[in-house]
Amino acid sequence: MSVPHPAHVGARGPLAAAHDAPVRSAPPSDAAPHETTGTASRPRAAITRWMRRVALAAGGIVVLAAVTGASAEAVLRARAAARFPAPGRLVAVEGGRRLQLDCRGAGTPTVVLESGLDHLGAMSWVAVHDSLARTTRVCAYSRAGMMWSDRAPGRFDAARAARDLRRALDVAGERPPFVMAGHSLGGPYVTVFTGLHGTDVAGLVLVDASHPAQQARLAAALGRSVESMQPPARLLDAASALAWTGALRLSPLAVAPETWPARVRETHAAFLPQSMAALRDEAFAIGATLAEAGRAPTFGDRPLVVLTAGAAPSPAALARQGITPAQAARQQAAWRALQEEQATWSSASRHEIVPDATHYIQFERPDAVIRAVREVVARVRTGPRVRRPNASGPAAPPGVVGPPACSPRACLARAHDRPGTASGDGARLAPLRMRPRNRGVQPPERSAAGVAPPSSGDRCAASQAAAACTTLSGRSPATVGTYTT
């Protein structure tokens, strides 16, 4: 055992007296254990010190990378704003926030383009915007928090998004009537808009649009739980939390499909980090958005065209979804059935399957979207007239397309096997019998236009003037026109 240096004795305060006594050597038998313990503890202490140093070094590297990434992200956001200035204008809405709104062309009705669950906003329609603007006035915009638009406080709400859009149109001097075109989740958004501002909406186009009951129906088709159809919460949380570090720009999320236009791919990557928080909010609100759309009324006799993607998913798409070709076939069949139901929400509708397009029809087959929107615009201008697909003869008069299978809210109840019962918010749904679109007009027997009357068991008297209506069980697939292009 070592003896303290004399210079240190007395420098240790009250313990100095203990060192004034003679120091005795410990017996050899006592020294051996102490020597063994000290020898064994030295490697462990060295390992501990080494691990601490590695942890400190790693932490320093992480902090340095985060600071460097954040600095680079700030620079890249500034470059994106300079390289891709907001098309159109920034319009003030509720709370002093601004929405990007891009209106082009002239004429009436004004077409309003609503993007789906992505952050592309107005860029989702670049392949069709200018062509449509040669026919009438066309406005595309970016929802709150997407691309150039300011983010809204609190949770996402589809009704507030509809109010934002109506306010932006009003401030910009855009006047109804409007033809609403919605892609993907944009379908429920324009459905909610129509429910809130029905007198402003004259027609609609749904582009492979989401259906209020799709989560339950698609889950059943895939043999999965409804919960499995929810967005990946952890992934979205992590992506949103890391957006400020620049890490998203290096992730697969920043890589857009090759089928998208080049400028869309560039802006997709450039504005992903600043749009990620709003995208996360909308994804988490999918259930509430679909329920809100499900409570909306039908579209009455407004002209409606439903476009449905008909191309089979690629092997890469199947791998991303983690499904087999057999599951994909069932999913596609369920999706087409949902699309067919959407076509029944108006008495002046047609349903078109675009066989060589996947979900982003406006990028892969812009001609189909342009033709559908122009058709609805023309029908709004001249009055509702419906020509049955692949049929000769004059256009059918309004109201003989066939009664709807169910309204959005009735379809939602059907998906949960609760027809005519309370929905999730406690409000009682209307019975599944639909109101007639034309009082006193009795659907004719099957004509050259291919229109079948409802069966006698499905007729009901809805008013003093007896009119035909149908229940879900009485609907014939022939009552809605479907064809491919």
C-alpha cells in the first residue's frame, strides 16, 4: 500500500491527524486480495471510459450533422422559393393566413381543381390546367400548409378547408357557378364543399376519388382489419419531426414516380419538408374526412363524371403494399364497385374507366380528365343532358339515368352494416331510400339508351306526385353508364 506524500499531509483538513500515526504494513494475507481486485477493475474502468468517449463522440457527430442539416435545409428552402415562385397569387383567408390560388382563362362556369392526399397542391393539375383554361376559367390551389400556402393552426378539418377555399375564391373575385374536380381524397373534399356551398356548385368531376366507405370495403377485400388501412402513424410522425434536419430530402419519400411531369417531380422534392407537417395532419384526419363526406347529401341532378383508374398495379406497387396479385384483383374489384356507387350520387352522371392509367389519371391520361371536365362544363352551360355511353339516339332527358344506389352517408352506413342507424357522431342517418330527382317523371321502360326502370317492389310514393325511388337491394348495374376509353 502506498503512503501519502508528506506534502499532502495537512492539506486534507481534519483527516490530517489520521496520517500522523505510524503507518503499519498490512499482513501479506490481506494484501493479496486488494492487489487482485485492483488488477481486475482496471480493464473494466478502461472499457467504461472508452464507451463514454465513443458515446460523446457519436453525440457530437449527431449534433453536428443536425446543425449542418438544418442549415442546409434552410438554404434549400430559400432556393426552392426562389426557383419555384408561387403560380398565381397568395390570397388572405381566415386568421391572416394565405393560400396559393392560380386562376387562368375566362368564361363560366369556373372549374375548381382539388388535389388529393399529397403535398402537390396546384401542381397536381399542371398537365391539364392550361388546356382547360382555353375552355373556361380554371382555378387550382394548394391547401393550408401545402407548397406555398400557410399552415392552419390545430387539427385538420375538411369543413374548414372548404371554408378556406370558398373564402380564397371570394377574395380573388372568383364567382360561382363552380364545377368542382377532385382527385383521390380531393373527392371527399369537393363533396364536403358541395354540402356546405351547394348553391355555388353546378357540376362535378371525380378523378379516381376516395369513397366514404372505402376503408371498410377495401379491408374486407384484402382480408385485413380496418385499423390496418390507417396511415402509418409512426412513419408520418418521424418524417414530420425530422423535416427541419433535411433528412427527408435523402429519403425515398422525396422520390416521385417517373410517370409524373418533370416539373412536378422537381417541386415535389423541393417542397416536401415544408409541407410534411400539413400532409401528416391530413393523413391522420382521413377517417374524419371520409365520415364528413359520408354525411353530405347526394349531388341531385348536377352533371357528374366519375373517372376510374383501370390499369393493374405493377409488381413494384404490389411489393410496396405488401399484397399478392390475388389480393390486388379483389382490391381493384372493390374499388371499381365503390367508384360505380359514386356515379349514382347524381341523376345526370356517367362512369368512365380509364384502362391504361393508374391512380394519377391527370398525369398519365390528361386527355381523359380534360374531356370529362369539358363535358361537365358544356352540360352546365346548356342544361343537364345525359347521353348513355355506346348508345345511339338523342340524349336522354334529365332524371332518367337511374336512381342512386345510396347517398354518401347511406353508403357509409352500409359499409358498417348499419343501414339507417346512427353514424359515428351520433346523428341518425336518413333511410336508404333516395329522393326522386324529378317529381312526376316516371322512368320509362328500358330504352335504346339502356335505362332500366326500378322493379315494382322498389317503387315508393315520396310526395303527392308519385315518383320512383329505389332501395340498395333494387339497384341494377345497368342504371349507370360505364365504359372504357
